[in-house]
Amino acid sequence: MMKLEIGLCVSMEVPRSCVKPYNQSSCTGIVNKYCIKASYPLSSLSRTVASFPPDVVARRDFTDPADLGQASEDSVLNLTGQIVNIGPPPLVAVDNPQLPRRSLVLRHGDYEFEVILLASAAKAAFASGDKVAFFGIRKCLYQGVVSLETGRLSWFLCNPSWLQLPDFEGRPRKALKVEALVPTSVSSLHAIGVQETAARLVVACVMPLTEAVFGQQIFVSDKKIRVEVVLRDSTGNQAVMLWTEQLS
């Protein structure tokens, strides 16, 4: 199977014993519950007459750029955007041991973010203004730097007919901070002044909500809910305002 071309559709007969649970999404960019493991050539391997229609993937879930900051490290995401800036092509040299890489800056509505293309993806042809749907993009954290990178089997569709992006104008907002925050304790939140606007990273649990939550004023919009909760760790408790779309 290593001789098969990437992007080529084939048909084959797979024994049930070759279907195994899959848990390597963070490495490959493929989000699935199962994979195929075969020690011997599969039977009836042949090229299909037609490929799958590209609009099939239009039903996949795409991450809103506004939620990139909340996504966990090593998570695998599908992203869409319009290219506004293309980095220089990678150097092609026999004596260059570095992995080819190239950066793309994409705009999605009011947000802007950068995707790092690695290996073969770095050699793909793009043009400014192209609308791209990326599948299997990894959110990586390395030495305090956060980035969005392609995996070994990440792939993309350029200017698919079904892709609709929100209009944008004016200066964009950064969807992802490139520097990771250093975790701090709950007790240190007591010393933060009211006027301080710096972001903080706190590793803590949220105390279970009780009926008392209905005694406070809860802000609700089309997509978000704001409610007061209590964070707890080994250093103490602290009441904070939580904005979330997934309170349950």
C-alpha cells in the first residue's frame, strides 16, 4: 500500500480482523475510531472508476476561529479561510536536512490566523484570495509557542464550490495567541487589580452549580452565556465570570 498515490481513490476487500481501534489522530490528523492494519497484501485492490464528490466533506464540522484559543494542545481541527498572505516557498536543496515549511495567513470573518504547511503540503500551489478548507490541522505547543500545523495526512480543498465564508472589512483580530501562558494558582487571582487586563491561565476545577445559580443575573446572547462560578485548586477558591457556549 506504500506504493499507492496520495489522493487516489481505490477499492479493496478488507478482512474484519484487519480493522483495529485508532488513537493516533494527534499525529496523522485523521479523526476516526478505526484503522486498517494488514501484514499481507489486500485482495481485490483496484483503482475506482470515480472519486468521491468533493461536496461530501462540506458536512464536516469546522472550528470557528474564535474558539481556537480554547482548543486543547494536540487537538485535530478542520479550518476554513481566505488566504491574505503567503510566505516564501521552501528552499529546495539536496543538502538541506530541514523539513520543508511554509506559512499561510488566512482570514475568516473578523479573525485572522496562520497555518504552517509542512513537508509535501509546503510545496502546494496557492494564490492570494483563494478560499481553502483544511482538514486535519494540529494545534501544537512547543517550547511555549502555539502554532497550527499540517500533519502527515492533513489535506485541503482549494476554492471548493460549496465553501461560503463570512464577509470581512477593517482590521482583523488575532484568533490565536502564539505564546502560551504560564499556569498560575487560584490564590494569585486575589492579588489581581480590577483594572488589570492581562490574560491568566489557571488550572482548576469548577465547583458544581447549585440552585443558587438562578439567584444571580445570567447574561444570555445568541451564542454565549455568562454566569458566575467558583474555581478551586489546592491554594483556595475564587469566584469568576465564565463565558461559555457549553454550560451543562
